[in-house]
Amino acid sequence: MLEWKKNVRFVEPYVPGEQPKEEGIIKLNTNENPYPPSPKVVNLKMDLEKLRIYSDPEALELVSAIAGYHGLNNDQVFVGIGSDDVLAMSFMTFLNSDKPILFPDITYSFYDVWAKLLRIPYETKALKDDFSINIEDYYGENGGIVFPNPNAPTCLYMPLDNIRGILDHNRDVVVIVDEAYIDYAGESALSLIDDYDNLLVVRTFSKSRSMAGLRIGYAMGNSELISALNSVKFSFNSYTMNYLQIKLGVESIKDDVYFKDMIAKVKNTREWFSKELKRLGFSYPESSTNFVFATHNRVPAKELFEAAKKEKIYLRYFANLRIDNYLRITIGTDEEMKRLVEFFEKYLTNN
Ligand code: PMP
């Protein structure tokens, strides 16, 4: 073995969904929004000469637009390069106990990658058979808790009373609620941050705001949590947010009418598509996200995944325990979902 290899931090990385380069595909594999960002974002004239100087290390314009939107103070908001960056920073900042952190066995598959990278001990808690979270699993001693609400890829929303239950049993550790998909679901845990100083709520511009390519995520919580996050961020990289992210992020926040319209459109398509799936012999947990998680009563998910890909329709398949017969299908435009239904109809008739 080469000597230097002894000092390398070898990790098994997170594998994001494919971003195929070919034209004419239907891309339903990474939970992107099928609609463009707000016209205010698309049409904003920017002074690119400004790229000459460093961006505002505090990204104050963006922080204060987000804070204003949610009725918070600026010192209750932290911004980062997508919620992946915000979550990674939160793991680094808050999860430094010798006790294991807890998260569900079926969940966002980046959590265990960050835990391993940062050498954080962790334990997973099995979801119930219907994929719901058993909140009592989170009542024992631990070094912190993280879960998405709604959960991914199961698409199930957990009511706030249950989150309150988890928080009431965990006053001494930080509880991170990853709300990447909350705009397609129910009430946000944001309403609890005044009651629980250990609650951090994380959001993204990648899904409901149609800006996955720009990379903006944020965390909201008690000002002491946010201050701790900022100290770690400024010990790592001062200029995480660039001029484009700051300017375009603010424009997105300004256009609430468009934002709500696009959410309603995706939800409508989701309701129609879910009924079609049922008709075709699929079953699924009721979706509170911009994707559905479905299994067919006869044909294996892997086979459908591969057959769809041959027709240039990209879905997501996870070869993981308990979910290896499920497809995660992002909600696209009505037209895209009709094409997928036609594909399923034809394939299931002939196979
Ligand atoms: N959390 C969950 C549950 C997700 O599914 C995703 C999307 N992969 C993210 C966080 C990260 O999204 P982004 O970094 O684009 O904000």
C-alpha cells in the first residue's frame, strides 16, 4: 500500500440521480420542477460586471428576503449552497455527541453519507410497514435527530403533533426537520421554532421554486442555532453564496403568486396521475410531495424502470432493502405524465 493512502479519508459518496445528456427525454428521476422559475427570475437583468468583486459573505439581501417571507428576524435564517450544503453544515455544527444520532431506515440517502464522512455515530429506526415513522423510536437517548418531512422517498407527511412529540422527548439535542418537499404537503414545523430552541427547519429552492440548478437552501431556527451555523460556515468558506444566487433568490421570493400557482399545478397533476397508477395496478403511500412512490402488483419495479429508460423515460429506482420493488416517479407536466401512463399501459398489456 502507498504510504499516503493511510491518511486518506476514504468515503462511499452519495450517488445523485442521473442527469442524462441526450435530447428528447422525459426526466422524472430527480424531483425537479417541470416548470421554469418565476418570470421575475428568468427576466432579471443582472450587472455581471459585479462578478469582479466577492459576493456578500452574509448574503444579507437573500437572508432578509427569506426572513421577511417567513415573518422571522434575519438572525433566524442561515443560507447555503442548496439544502445539501445546509444539512452538511448542520451535521458538522450540531451532531458532535458520542451518542448516536437517529434517523429512519428508509430516508434521504445522504444522511448516512454525512454521518460517515464526519464520523458521527448513527442508528437507523425502522419505519412501520406502512412507511410511517414510529415516533416512540426517537424517545431514547441520542446525539441528535434528523428526518425529512415529508419523508423521501416514501412521500409521507408526518403531522405536527408527532413532531411535537419527538421534540418534547428531546429537549437536549438538536432536531433537524428537512422540509425539502413541505410546499406540497401540510403545515410546516416552522411554527414550532419559538417553542423549541433546539429545532432547526431546513428548506430548499430546488423543488417548489424550480431552481435546482442555482443551488439555494436555508435553515431557520433560534438565533443561537443560526449563529453557531454561521461560525462553522465562516470557518470553512466565507463566500458560499454568489451574486447570482443572491439576486435571483430574492426575485423568486418576490413572486408569491407564481410560486403558489406552480405548486397547485404539480399537486393537480399528482392527483390525476395517482388515480391512473391505481387503475394500472400500482399501489403507493398517499403522496405529499412532488413525486410518488409506487409498486406494481405483478411486474417488478426494476423491470419497469429499465423498460421505461429504453423509451427515454427516466424514473428513479433504489436497489435497497424494503424498497427494491418501488419506483420513485417525479411529477412532470400533464403531457409528460400522460406519456408515462401510455407507456405503462402498453408495457403492462404486453408483459
Ligand atoms: N433533502 C431531501 C429530502 C431531498 O430529497 C433533497 C434532494 N435531493 C435534498 C434535501 C437536497 O436538495 P438541494 O440540495 O437541491 O436543496
